[in-house]
Amino acid sequence: MSDAGRPRSWQPPPLRDAAPAAAAPPDTAAIAERARAEGYAAGHAEGLAAGRAKAEATANELAALLQSMATPFRQQESGLLRELSELVVRVATAVVGRELETSSGAVDAVLAEALELLEAVEGPVDVHLHPADAALVREWLADNLPKLAVTLHTDAALLRGGCRVATAESYVDASTERRLDDVVRALRESRGAVGGAES
């Protein structure tokens, strides 16, 4: 009889454990270390951001404080410069006036310069000047320009040492006042330029 017809005994299949193998216990030390590292990194980043924000706020406050402290100094400097320039103008005017009172020949040079500006003077010439300078100018004109038809007009309001010369076609303001005004204007313009540069 062949093996194919022979009966075989039945064997139950091997039983396997239905329950999974027990997992290894968790490494609590590694978990704690990882949690500590993550917490440190998050806290460090948050603290760094907060520190930077506080440092920027403090820097802005200090800059604003410095600016507010500098403003009064700039205003005081501007006021001091203005007062100083006004004082210089007053002193210069007083010194020039005093010098012109004691100097007898200043008006001659000024008149000569004014007549030069008129170039070829033809016709009558009107000269306005301080009364104390009139005699000096008459003498100077007689010596230097005897043929020129000059009419002298005295004006006590004019400072000594200057004059205003006019013809029918021309006018030259060589008065001391005008020359002082030019100096004062130049001084004020230079003061404004210095103030503008600093602001």
C-alpha cells in the first residue's frame, strides 16, 4: 500500500503567544534630559528676544533723553551767538563813530571814491554829508576838483566820514550808515550760516 492511502495523525498547529512581548521599560533619564534641553533652548530663545527688546527700548529712551538735553544747549548757543553779534555791531558802530569824530580826513577819501564810481561826472553834483565834514570837503574840492559844480547839503542825521553823492543820472550811497549796514548784514549772514550747519 502506498503512503498516499495511509492515514496520518492530526497534529494541532503550534500555539503562539497572543500577548506581545513586553516592551523595554522607558529610559526616564534620557526623557528627562531631552525635556530639560528642549526647555532650556526655548527659555534661552525667549529670554534673548526679551533682552534684545528691552535693550532696544533702553537705547531709544537714552537717545531721546540725549536729544532733549541737547536742544536747550543748541537754543542757548543760538541765543548767545545772536546776542554776541548784536554786541559786536554796537561796539563796532561806537568805535567807528568815535574814530570818525576824531579823524578829519576820512570823508575826503570816501568822497573821492564816490566820485570815481560816478566815472565821468558831468553837470551839477549834490553831496549830502554831516555838517562837521562840510568845511573839509569844500577845501578838498577846491584843491582837487575846482571846476566841478558841487552843491553841499548838510545833514546832521548822517554819521561823520560818509556822504551821499547824486547827479541827474547817478547816485552813490557812500554813507557810513550804509557801510556799517553791509558789515552787519555780512555778520548776520555768517551767523546764520554757522547756525544752519550746526542744526
